Amino acid sequence: MPVVNIQMFDGRDEAKPAIAKAVTEAIATHAGVDPQYVYVIFNDVKTENWAISGELFSETLKKSS
């Protein structure tokens, strides 16, 4: 039973069904697993809870605006 954890910024709910389908198909194909046993878990992360190069991503967004 493969379990795939995907962490990404919140606000991408429309993309989740397509992502879940593509990831499930890839795991099933390449690992030889029945797709019904592939679990995909989305962890939505707010930009103020994600840092890049030692800086919160929310601050990086403010600078680029």
C-alpha cells in the first residue's frame, strides 16, 4: 500500500483531483500496484509556515509584489 504525501501551498484545491489521479497512475504503473491501494495525502501549507533559504515564503512574496 503506497502512501504519497504531497505538501504544497494552500489554495490549489482545483488541481488536487488531477494531481491525485496522475500520481496514482504513475505509482500503479511503475510499482505494479493496484490503483485502489495507492493513497495520496495532501498537506496544505500556508506561506507563513514555509521557509525558503531561511526566509518565510510569505515575506518573499511581499518583496516580489
